[in-house]
Amino acid sequence: MSNSGRVDCDELDPDIRRFVSAMQYGYAQWPSFESLSLAERRIVAEKVRAPWRTGGPKMCRTLETTICGVRARIHFPTEERPLGAMLYLHGGGWMMFSIDTHDRLMREYAMRSGAVVAGIDYSLSPEAKFPVALEEAVAALGWLSREGTALGIDPARLAIGGDSAGANLAVATALKLRAAGHPQLRAMLLNYGAFSPQPTASFERYGGPRYKLTPEEKQVFWTNYTSNPSELNDPLVAPLGADLRGLPPAFFCIGACDILVDSNRAMAARCAAAGVPCEEHVYSGATHSFLEAVSIAPLADHALTEAAAWLRAHLKAGAA
């Protein structure tokens, strides 16, 4: 079982600490990082994360394509047909990263769960503000539902997932589908999500380079994602304030030493109170983005295994 409840997180798991230190070292090779243009910072971020996306499972087949005009990648772990599928939305504060930075995570979920995993390079802010990325995610799920059969995907067995800003988009997509009267998804896989811009006690305790993110960074992300402060009250922007009734079952992967731990636990509690079947897994010694350390951290491997088993159960043929 995963650790749950409040734990002493003054120190990270040693392997996660190595991951955080390596990431910090990578960015330190560009001492003028903050003076770079956003386009240049995105390039640097891709380079720094490159070692963490390599290796891992080999797919039976990978399809490079476009979905509704957006670059996409679809991983098939087996030739078995039909398979359930998950649309996975990468993190990066709606401003950074891509299906390349998160490619290993997508392949890990595909191999471990036996499901097809698709990712899209949704439009980034501040060039494209809310609701552009959300609309692209909704469109991508619609495409998988319509075109899935030809690809060997069962359109009745779809899930959505994501980390950080991607987990935010995953919940918002489910809310949009519910509002439109579409059949609800089988599952939501939510990794250390950005569910509310409001600061909490964990901002002070874990907000800093030692634990991966700072409150200032998070504020920049929210500001750039939205066109005006009033949008921060929109439940599709900050789903912690949404009516969550009728959403699909949710798996919450939460780092106990993450700046977002409080809002993630609050989101899990609100889902449960709304009658949403959910599992809350809080991993002691883990910080934001810790799943990307799977190549060196047994803790990340364990968390991926637990989530994939849950996803497999919810996407299996005949599951409710």
C-alpha cells in the first residue's frame, strides 16, 4: 500500500533527491536561463529533460500523427485488438514541455496497463490562453472516439490522464464532456495536479528549489494561462471549485513533499464527497514531477505500477 496521511517530509527520498539535484544541475548549465526568451527556455527545458525520457519500454507500434490539427503521438503496447486507451496530457504549467519530454511516462503507462496511450502537443500559453488547450484536449478525445475503431481502440473504453497542468486539463475535459452530455470516460489518472491557484500551507513548507517548484513560478503559470484574474474563478480553470458530481473514477498520485500536496488532497476529498470513486495515493519522500525519475527511483517505479494496475482494471473489457 502507498503511504497516506500527513508525513514528515523534511527530506526527500534519496533517489528523488538525486533526480531533483540532476535537474537543477542541468538548468545551471545555462546561467542566463531567466534572461532567455520563452522560446529559448522551452528549448533548454527539452534538453535538460532529455535524459529522463530515454530508455524504458519498447512499444509494439508508435503512430506519429496529427489530431484535429495538433501534433500527436499514439503508443500501442501490443497488437491485441481492441484495446482501451488513455489520452495523456503533459505538464509544464501550460507554458512548457511536450509529448517528447513526457514520452517515457506515456510508454510506461502503455506497457504497464496494456492500454493505448496517446499524447498531444496542445497549444502553450501565453501565446494560446484558456480555453484553447482545453478545447484541443476535448477535440482529441472526440477524435479517439470517432477514429479509434480503425486504430484498434475500443471507443467505449477511454480514459484521460495528466500531470500538473495536464491533470488540470484532464479534469476540465471531463467537466466539458459532462456538460455536453457525452458518455463519461472510464477513468481519470491525475498526477500532482494544478487544481487551484490559491496558496496553502504546503506552499510555504515545500515551495522552493529544494522541493522543485516555487510559489512565484506557480503564479506565473496561472497568470499566463488566463486572460484576466476573473478567469481564475472559472471551474474549468480551477477545478477544485467545480461541481464534481458525475465525473469518472479518479486515481490521485500525490507527492508528499510537493508544493501542491494540500490542494491535491483537497481535490481528492472533494471528489469523494461528490460521490466520485477515487483512490488517493500520497507518496512519502516524493516531490513534484517525481514520476519522471523512474529510471533511477524505485519509488517512482512503485507509483507507476500502482496507477497502471488501477488503469488496467478500469479499462478492461466489461468493466463498469
